[in-house]
Amino acid sequence: MEKAAIYLRLSKEDIEKEGKENSKSIENQRIILEEYAKVHHFQIYEYYIDDDYSGLYFERPAFTKMLSDAARHEFSVVLAKSQSRLSRNMEHTEYLLHNLFPKLGIRFLGVVDGVDSAQKAGKKARQINALINEWYSEDLSENIRAVYQRKMQKGEYLGAYAPYGYRKSKTNSHKLEVVKSEAYWVRRIYELYQQGCTIKEIQNELIKNKVETPSSKRKDEIAYHWSASTIKKILANEVYIGNVIQGKSRRRSFKEKKIVSCPKESWIVVESMHEAIIDRKLFEQVCLRRRSRTKRRMSYQRQL
């Protein structure tokens, strides 16, 4: 009896394409594949489950483990609901089905779409299928980007975490509300800097008063050590005068996770979207002082 690996994967793109009823759970896939294995007399070696992982990328924990086990010849068959579960990246699909798996003596079976890598006559169909899967992912990526773009232009806050001094509204997660205890220290940071304090002196003031860092809120752990970079970011962030600035970075390609910075002129800035913590005059004074200090430092370095 041949040993088979069962690969189960689910992501938002699958739900979008197949609908909630057909693609709503890993469990549905499991039932289909277990029944197929039983009817075709495959012995299930292991279940490899990637829940909420896109098929565009190789970097999936269960998928990586499955390839590692395949290299050790732990099984000879890979069962998945469809070819798109294995991958939605055309280049990756071609490598897996027509290079790696044949070298390892592994047969891939897509139970619902009838893909069988052992059938040489079906190679072109598999390649066309891979291309269609990738096209769909590209279209979906463009649609999602367009939706986010519209939300940004409306001034909806899309960040995963609220900036220090704010929290996301319970009634509207795209709206920021002031956290008074944190807002006090945001104002204090600005005031100290405008009064002539250095970043190091502001750090010492925050640490001395045991002010919890912004990362404390994100990581749910108490920390008092403020970095210079965190303070500098607060001093430069227009969110504190009520503005929402987004679109500072983007993915280089829908098939890559790499993030690249966008030029400043392409940033999306929407003013007066929430309560300001710092008045505009103080913010501008601080920006002017920071630019002045930067110029002096650069001038000094050139003289050395």
C-alpha cells in the first residue's frame, strides 16, 4: 500500500475564488482527501496543514516540512484538494510537478480538479491550470490594492497597530482615539525637545518615570527602555496633528513578500481625521529644529 501525504491549505484568496461553502474549512478538505485515500487504497502518512497561508509563496511551515519529508522518501504520493492548494505560483508549480516531484519519485494528485502528475499527456493542461491560478491571484491582488487605495484616500487608518498616544476606536477600527495617559507623554516629548533637550535626555526622562514603551502595547509586555529611533519617529509623525499618512511602502510584486519604500510625493496624506495631540505650531517648530540640528551635524561631519 502506497503512503500518501495529505496537504491541506486555506487562505483568503481561496475563499474569494471558491466561495465560503466550498472552501470554508480545512476540515472539508480533510474529509474529501480521506475518502479518496480510502477508496484508492492509500495509507495516510501525515497531514500537512497550512491554515491562512497564501499559495503564492514557498514559505509555508507545513509545506516546507512536507518537502523535507519527501526528500527522505517518507511517502510516494501527495494528495491535495486541487493543484491550486499546492501552489498558485506558476513558476513554483512547474518546479514542483515537473522537476522536484519526478526526481523524488512522487506523484501529485489533485482530487477535485483531476490533476495527476503521473500522466504525461496532462502536462500542458497542468501548465495552463497553473497560469490561470496565478492570473487569478494577480487580479485579486490588484483588486485588494485598489480597495486599500480608496480607503487610504478617505483617510481610514489601516495600520495593524495604533500609533503611541492613540487606540483604534471600538466602533470603527479605522478611526483613531486619543489615549490620555500616553498623549501626556507625547506632548512631554515634544515640549522637552523644543526646550532644547537632546534625544538622550528625553530617553532618560521617560525611563526615570517608568513610561511604558509603544512596544509594550503591541507585545503585551511591560518595557521601559525607550530607543532613540522611537522618540525620533514620534517627533516626525504627522499623526499627532490629526493627519493620517499612508502608502509609504508597498510590495514589489504580488508574488513577493519583499516590501519597498515609496517616494514621499506618492504618500497619501489626509488631514484632520482625528483629534490632534500636538498643535500644528509646535509640530512645525520641532520639525524646524530637527532639520536645523541635522544640517549642523552634517556640516560638522564634513569638516572632520
